[in-house]
Amino acid sequence: MNPTKILHVVCGAKIKITWAGVPTATSYRVKRDDGTGFRTIAEVQGDYYIDENVTEWKSYSYLVTVLDGRWESGPSNRVTARI
């Protein structure tokens, strides 16, 4: 099951990404594209991530996958934020 309802909030020089949790998830991988392709930037246990490694006037796209200990889901929808 893929994460759904992925959203972002820009707050100063940070981007907060949130998503609807999946009951079977053991963790989530947050992936970011800053113009060079999607790369994993974090693996978290909860249903949000705050990206503090961002630059003003730049756009970032994010997606999230679910890990359940045995497999990784397909990606969530993509969201794009600009600082």
C-alpha cells in the first residue's frame, strides 16, 4: 500500500512533508528531487519529515514510500515546494 495524502508546508527555510500513515509500515523513505533525480534523504518512523537542507528560490519535489520490513511500496504522489 502506497502512502497517500502527501502534503507540504513551507515555513521559513524549512519544508515539512506529511502523509497519511499506513498501518503495516515499519518506516517510510522520503525521497527528494532537486533537479538531479529522486534520492532518498531520510528514513523515518512517523508520518512527517522536516527538510532543513534547502536553498532559497529553489524548487524541490518529494515522494514517500512505505517499508514494512520485507518490501518497499511504490511511490506516493509527488509534491513540489519552492522556498
